[in-house]
Amino acid sequence: MSHEKFLDELISTLGADVAQRGADVPERYHTDWSGTPPQRPLALVRPRSTQEVSAALRLCTAHQVAVVPQGGLTGLAGAAVPSQGAIALSLERMNTIENTDTRAGLMQVQAGVTLQAVQEAAVAAGMVFGVDLGARGSCQIGGNVSTNAGGNGVLQHGMMREQVLGLEVVLADGTVLPMLRPMIKNNTGYDLKQFFIGAEGTLGVVTRVLLRLRPAPQATATTLVAMPDFDAALAVLARMQSHFGNGVAAYELMWDSFVQASLSWLQLGAPFAERHPLLALINMDGKNESQLQGDVQQVLEEAMEAGEVVDAIVAQSVAQAQALWKLREAPAELNNNMHPAINFDVSLPQADIGRFAQACEAAFSARWPQKHALYFGHVGDGNLHVSVDGKTVGGTPEAIEAVEAELYRLVGEFQGSVSAEHGIGLHKKPYLQASRTQEELAAMRAIKQALDPLGLMNPGKVFD
Amino acid sequence: MSHEKFLDELISTLGADVAQRGADVPERYHTDWSGTPPQRPLALVRPRSTQEVSAALRLCTAHQVAVVPQGGLTGLAGAAVPSQGAIALSLERMNTIENTDTRAGLMQVQAGVTLQAVQEAAVAAGMVFGVDLGARGSCQIGGNVSTNAGGNGVLQHGMMREQVLGLEVVLADGTVLPMLRPMIKNNTGYDLKQFFIGAEGTLGVVTRVLLRLRPAPQATATTLVAMPDFDAALAVLARMQSHFGNGVAAYELMWDSFVQASLSWLQLGAPFAERHPLLALINMDGKNESQLQGDVQQVLEEAMEAGEVVDAIVAQSVAQAQALWKLREAPAELNNNMHPAINFDVSLPQADIGRFAQACEAAFSARWPQKHALYFGHVGDGNLHVSVDGKTVGGTPEAIEAVEAELYRLVGEFQGSVSAEHGIGLHKKPYLQASRTQEELAAMRAIKQALDPLGLMNPGKVFD
């Protein structure tokens, strides 16, 4: 059997420590956090170097075996779940922080370093790294690159794409592209590294990343504000940005349904005496703790006079700031409280998010009067999350599909995107064409064909 | 003759107002600011709409006629100079600002709008646009996208790539890719628009651009500082960024040779009583004029105590700030004072720029003891410009080539880039491989083949 010959060659080339047959592969490599049914890979390869990645891919090309790159396996779209007959290629052993240059604000790492390790190394060097998200302890930088990760820092520092100054990538045929020159400006032909950021492993394997670090803030402030409607929320964001500029580090909007779920699931005390249509958690960076606190107070007073803010709490300590941020942690409890949670991660023109949420509520309520839906998100970036409790809409696969179809129909109507930060993977493939024209999809396929002519890199992910 | 048939069809399809035969094409469309010998195009097409661009390209594909896209024709690398037998496609009539959304900070424009028109419209709307460069009155947004333009604002706002939220592009076969959805986060397959930014018209024609606008600063300050060496210059930049964060809007470093040339060519008075190895022009943004001035004074005093700064002038008025910035305007006089000026636009790891300039001086002096070379640049971005007076190295084409070869050899040694912000075009093709491996060039060619299989888009530019 040709797979046997391939596996023999793989193990003899890389060694039994690096390459394992499928039967020996632990279950944790069979799926990711997306809830996709597990699939045993043909083999698991855990290389320790770019050379070993290249050797593995050369063999896969010679035997026409598909490759599914794996990072921390925390993806929510299923891009890292093994495909039938494919090997899983885990970057977990390539976890060295190779170089930190605080003067230039750069850090070069292997792709298997966790996001948290990068964050901690940046702080130890007196700087910060611009991307942060809930899975920080498990997710890996290579996966953050491959999904163009978003999270809590996008408003201030941009997506993962804007933190990447260089990449080393191995193509399906084993070719190594060393795009690691540490330059901010480098207009020498196509900026090839851009092609691999957000490609979800379908064009090549990211093996090294040259990251930009950001200066550490000297002071931070946190406030929780209550607002009457979405237009007020946008006005407050604009007011904050006008006053603090790029110092507005996070602006997380929570509709009342979400706040009530958080209070109940996490057993928190209500922050305000009254319920309000919308709350926002806002972080600001500044130079001086007391001046920043004073400025925040003043801007909030102006916003209250303008009727944009109806109530507000300014954290007086780190502990109080952390307590306020607890309100935002309901997402970690979704799967314990919704059966199942039908989760969405959509992008919209920022100004339309309020109307979109209303349109979803109206459409859902018309069809499923008992539905329980939460709305929250990184509104500063135009990113809305919606979670619907499956059992309140009937709980069947058909009902779940109907909820998805309804929401994605509205996304198309609002000229939005079906994936803001989680990617397409397996789960959102049916809805990709709601955000991309046939012409765009044809151009993507042409690029795929150019860089992976045998179609071996993460097949069946993003598009067929 | 088949060209006659093509021209007849082109004119009958688009009208004689939009399409002109080569014999009728004014000389200004025959070359650009790069000094490349003029070439008469087969025809000039000046479409008024994306549909007309698409119709022209469909005909070009049907007749296998090449297309050279043209913007403001201010490029310094020759990318917009007509190729033999190609039509020139000028975007100059597509110069409408279609939509400005200050709440979302977005502006949608046609590709032929000048940079200055965009800047002025942004200011009129109470915001600013992040890219600025000397050719602002003539260069067009489509050209800024296609060259991934740099300039004076990169330190604060990034390159053109970071100002682009969406693009509409027409491929060689006339296919329109409408990648204009106004979202910051949109992880739905490959981020196709990235492929066309900096591609110098070799993959398609940019017809519309969705731009990000930035909040206008409330106060600005300008200072000219004198420093003993390059390490001091980096320390001052770090100190400024640590204090003012992203408020450091420009940091332009000038070596003494450049300063002396500016003083002489522009007949300016010396800013300081003594000459100093390095001067930097620094702009800072802030919220309050008097507070900002005070902060700048304080940071400069700290830098002087630390020995990083030996003298400094803080502008007390807009007029004085403009007078200080005059010192940076020698580049406009290069062609009047050097015969010819051999100009370089290289990128280097920021920390190595000082050593690189020393290495150039040493290498040039060893071979051409009479050489006159100026060093200056956007050091905050790792971008150094060097101009060598051709007549001081012999003035022959061989001598010019030898100077280029010597400098680009050093760029390779320092792991730099042969083009920071001007692009490759025609002029830097021979040196592209100093900044890119054969594997990278092969991947670029594969992408080119995928999106332009007949090789009709701007042939012979960037690579052959």
C-alpha cells in the first residue's frame, strides 16, 4: 500500500520521535476547539526545525499526501482538524523565542511559541505585544498569523497582520521562503508574506515570524459606561478617540441581554442600580496615572452632559478594573449555558452595527419567539459577536442551520463579512460567498493553484 | 495589420474621446519622473469608469496587447513608462471623491484622484490622511497604492498599505474584483487586495480605493536637534516615542554633508553656530499647544543631560517650523546641483543605518576620493536615502553603474532592501535579487502567472 511506503519513508527520514503513525497519534491532535468531529490523521509530524518541516513536505509532495498544519488547536472554525488521509503537522516543538531587539521593537520567534509566551517576553523586555485573545495560553503565533487573529487589541494596534514584519514559510514542495528581513519599508516586488497571513494554512506552513513590539503604556485606566442606544455608543467612542487618540486601547460593547447573562452565569453583582440598553468597557492608556484618571472623569462628564452616557464607573484600582472586565467573560460560559451555543463572529460597517443587531432581533423573534440571543463585540473594530441558545429555537440541526442562514442573509444585506476574526476553516465555507463574489473566489483559487499546484496544503479548508 | 484592427475596435468601443492612437498621444504620457527614455504607446486610453477600464482590458486580452497603467507619472523607478507595443491606460479622468464617512473614518475615491485632493478633502472633513510625499500635487491614489507609497507620515500612520481598507481592481481579462467592503476585520479567505498593493500595476489596474482617515491632531510642535552620532539619534527617537508615543509624527535625520548641501543650494542661514555630525527634524502631535511645547522642552533637556542631544531649536511659530523644514528640501535641488544625481532609496535594519552609511563612505572614498555623497532619510522607518554626485565619480555610465553596484553590494551585506518606498519598476530590476531569494522570485512569478496568465499587465516591470 502506497501509504505504508510513505509512512516508512517519513519515519526513516525524520525519526520515530518526530513522525508517528496515525494509530499512535493522541486524541488531542484529532480536532480543535471548534467542535468538529475528531478525525485521526494518517500520521503526526512534530518537527523541531524548518529543515524538518521542509523534509516532511517534500515527502508529502513526492507521495501526494495532504498536510494539515496545527498550532495550539484553539481555532473556532475547524481549520486545524485533520482531513481524511492527511498528515497533521504540529509546530508545537518549534517554540523558541530566537531574538528580541527592544531598540528596533522586534522579536523573532518560531511559529510554535504560544501567544502568552510572546506577551510575557515582550513585557520582560519592557514592551508589549499588540495581539491578545482568550486562548492566549494555548494558541500559537503561527496559528495567529494563519488566521490573522483579532482580539482585544485591534482598536489600538490592528490585527495580527499589522504585527507581522516578516515570515518564514515552507511551501507544499518543501521550498523555504525566508521573508524575514527586519524592515518596515521594503518595496521590492510583491509583499509575499501578506499572501500567507490569514490563509489558514492552505498556501504553506508558517515556520518563523518576525513580530513588531509596541512601547509599554505608562499608565492605564478602565471605565464601564452605560448608554441609551447604539448611536450614543459610537459618539462616546469618537469622543474618547478624539481626546485620547490611539490611547483608547479597548472598547467592548455589551447589549443588555449579554450583561444579564454574564451577571447570572458568573454570579456577579449588578454594576449599576438600573439596567441600561448598552454597556461599554473602555481601556485607555496614558503617561501619568492621576492625570489620566482626571482626563477620563472629565471626558465622561462631557459625555453625560451631551446625553451620550447615562451612568459610569471609573475603576480606582487594578482589582476594580479586573472586576469590571469580569462582565465581559460570559463567552467562556456559553457552552455550559446554551445547548448548543450557535456562535457568530461577523464584521459590519461600524455605523450599521446597531441596526444590524435590531434586524437580527426582529428576524429571530418573528420566527422563534422564545429565542435567547446575546449581542456583544469589539465594536471599535466593527466586529459583532452573536450567540443564540440552540434549545430556544428548537435545537435540531435544521433549526441551527435556519438560524445561521437567517443571520448570514442579513450580513449579506448589510454588506458585512461572515467572519471578522475567526476565519472560514470548515465551518463557514457554505457562507463564504455571502462575503465574496464569484470573481474573488476564482482569484483566490488561482492563487492557491499557483502556490500549491497539487492541492496538498490543508485541503477542503476555506474553499473546495 | 492586427494592431490596426485592435485600434479600430478600441476606438469604436470606447469612443475617440477615450481612446487615442499612438501618433496622437501627447509627450507627457511617454515617460515619468524617473528619467527613463520616452516611449510612444500604441494608444492612450483615458477611461471615465471602471466599466470602461474593464472593456479596454477585455479588448487587450482578446488581441494580446499589453497594458501600462498610468497615474500621475511621478514615479522614480520607471514603472509607468510605456513598454514597446503596449497601450497606456491613464486613470486621470477617474478623479471623483465618491464618499467621505467621518464617523467611520473612511473615504472612497476613484484611483485617479491626486494625493493632495484626498489630503484636502480629509482636512475639510476634520480629519487627516496618513500619507504625504513631495509629489502630492501630481501623484494619484492609484499610483500610491500600486507603489505602496511611503513618505513623511510612515512613522505615525504606516505605509500606504495601512491606509487601504478596500480596493476595486480590474484584472487583465477585464474581470472586476470589488474588494470594497468597509470593514477593518474581514477574515474571509485570502485578503486579495493585499496582492495588488505594491504590485506596480503588474497584476491588475486599481480603479477604486477605500481609504482610512485619521483623527486630526489638536496641536503640533517642531524641533531641530543636533546629535553627536547615530546611536544618539536612535536614543533620541526612542526617548521621544517613549514620551509622546504615536504622537511622534516625523523624525527625519540629516547627515552633515546633506545639511551643508541644503544650506548652500537653498541659500539658508545655518541653524546652529557649530556644525554637528547629525541633525534631526522632529514633529510631534499633542492635545494642547502650550503643554506640548513644555513637554518637548523637558524631553530635550533630559536628552541633553544624557548627552544624546548637543543643541536644539524648538519652533515658536508655524513660520519658524516651516523655516526649519526648509533644511529638508535639498532633494528637490539634487538634479540642479549634481550631474547626474545617483539616487538611492534603501531600507535597512534601523539599528544598522549608521554603520551602513559609514561603510558606504569608506567604500566610496577608497575608490573615488573626490566623491560627493549625501545621506538623509526617514530613519524612524529604517529608510535611508543616499545621493552621489555623478561627476565626482567620473560621470560615465560605467562609473554610475559601479557606484550602484558598490552600494547595493553593501545593502545585501547588511540584509537590507534595494527599494524602501520607490519600488522596482524598470530601474532596480537588476538589483532585485539582492533583496529577494530565487525562491521568492519564483513565487512572485507564479502569482503573476495566476492572475495575468498572458503576461499583459505592465510587462517587463519589477521582473522579466
